[in-house]
Amino acid sequence: MRVVFIGPPGSGKGTQARLLRERLGLICIGTGDILREAVREGTEVGLKAKPFMDSGRLVPDDLVNDLVAERLRRPDAPRDFVLDGYPRNVAQARALDALLVELGLPLHAVVVFDIDDALVIRRLLSRQRADDSEDTVRQRLVAFHQTADDLVRYYQHRQLVHLIRADAPIEHVYVRIASLLLPKDA
Ligand code: AMP
């Protein structure tokens, strides 16, 4: 099963990806995590990405597309995965499509996490990450809304989209996602 998660920061994508990994063994590829690691390690990619991340803006598409392509082209790359936080816009979605065609690994589902901005802001300000200051949180939400509608429409045309209410309790959200994924997986 190959799945894309789309949702604003703080909508629970990371939590659900972790549960899918723990319970179903699905590998999660989170571009935010990969980028944060690159920043921590001070790699070239990390140095380029840091100013964008610190201010809550999207890192340039080429950089992120190359990171994901490098991961998925590795000989030991998983054939089934959750992409968390990628693609973020239509240009990235097109790059991902081309990559998945090359690899012969089409997507099965796109899960869209639907949640109010006000709730997301409350959630994010109560967790302590370097890029979780109020200004950055607001900027990340602006960045999300600038591209998310077009991205969801892009996948709606392909009939891949499943909208889920992300303000429900974690276990409810999990059951909903697992029920989308499991019948095809069984
Ligand atoms: P996240 O953990 O997914 O919220 O990502 C944290 C930050 O990493 C974002 O605010 C962006 O600066 C950057 N980032 C993560 N994924 C992407 C992506 N697909 N495209 C561009 N920037 C990204």
C-alpha cells in the first residue's frame, strides 16, 4: 500500500504514520523529518533548507524532490510506504508521479486530514519544536493553504482522495485510515 498524507502541520499526520508503522509495519517517509535530520547533521541540503524551515516557508521543490527520489531509488527502499508532508504542491506531485512511474509503484490512496486552523494553532503552540513559534506556525499554515487546495484537486481528478476528520480522537482517526487501507491490503 502506497499512501500520501496531506494535512496542515499539527493535524496528526505524524502520529498516524507512527501508528501505521507500529501496527501494520508501514514505512513512513516524512520530508520534514528528513530535512530536520539534514539540518542537525549540517549537510549541504540541511544548510540550504534551514532558512526556509526556520521561517516556516516551503523548501525549494528541487531540493525536496531530489531527497525523496534518492530515498525511493535506493536498492533497499520500501515498495510500500506512507509519504508524510510530501508532496506539498502540484509541482512536487508531478515530480512524484514521474518517479513512481519510473519505479512502477503507483499510489493507492491520498488521505486528506481535515481540521480547523484554530485547533491546529492551539496544538502546535503546546508542543515544543524549534519551528513552532507562533509566527512560524501561522506562516506554515499560510504556506499549507496556498498550495493544498490545488494539490487535493490534482489527486481528486485521479479519484485517490479520502477526506478524514482529523479533530477526532487519535484512535478514531486511526481506525478510519486503517479501514481505508486494509481491505485492499488483505
Ligand atoms: P513538517 O514537519 O512536514 O511540518 O515540515 C517542516 C518544514 O520542513 C516545513 O515548514 C518546510 O519548511 C519543510 N518541508 C517539509 N516537507 C516539505 C516539502 N514537501 N516541500 C517543501 N518544504 C518542506
